[in-house]
Amino acid sequence: MMGEAVLYDALRQALWVAMLMSAPLLGVALVAGVTIGLLQALTSVQEMTLTFVPKVGAMLVVFWVSMSFMTSTLLAFFADQIIPMIEGS
């Protein structure tokens, strides 16, 4: 039977893996949003779609580039942590 400490440790590691996997996307969304916001403030152009389209485009590019990192991180977490816990070893 799995103890509470093992469960909490697995949950902590799962949250860390989720943070690692989402960091590139969230980082590029933040940088793109701030950059476009500064450009809008400098040029006094207040168009709602101007912030949305470049941010989504940048996030798609970063997702495509970092997809192998995300996949390998998730697979390593499952192979090293979750599968041994299920097997009971």
C-alpha cells in the first residue's frame, strides 16, 4: 500500500513536471504580450486582435520547437516515477 508521503512526493514531482513543460509557452506569451503592449502604448493603436494573433503565433512556434522537450520530460517522469509506483517496486 502506498503511504501518504509517497503520494505527496509523486504529486510534487508531477506539479514540477507540469511547470517545466508549460514554462516555454507561458514565457513566450508573457514576452509577446508585453512587447505588443509596449508597441500599442507607443503608437496609440488599441486593437484587441493585435495582441491575440501574434501571441498565438509565437506560442505555436514555441510549442512546435519545444514539443520534443515536453514529450521527453513527460515520458521520463512516467518511466522513472509513475510506472515503478504502479508496479510496486
